[in-house]
Amino acid sequence: MSYKELAKNLIDQIPDSKMYYIVAYLQGAAVPEEIPNAETIASIEELESGGGTLFTGSTKDLFAELMEG
């Protein structure tokens, strides 16, 4: 029996009161994984090679700094 067949058989055993959770989980599992765009990949590579800027502070301070520049 395949995993898909097993899952279909198990769904029949789940009470209606819990189906909301199963449907929500299945919807999340059915969404294809997102592939980062070129800009995101370049940013990740920059951070992994020791580049980039590290900010330590509150969110309020971060936005204040961003608004200055």
C-alpha cells in the first residue's frame, strides 16, 4: 500500500471534529516550496561569507535608522 493510499484510508477514520486540523495541515503540505529569487540568494551568500550588517536594537530603532538613510 502506498503512503497516499494509507493516508486516504486514515482520513476515513478521523472524526469530523478534527478534520479542520487535518485539512489545514494538508493545505500547507500541498503548497510547493518557495524558491528564493536571485536577490535573496545573493543576500544569503553575502551573510554566509561574513558580509552584511548586523543590527542589534529594538524594531523601533531599526525603522528609525532605515528612515534616516
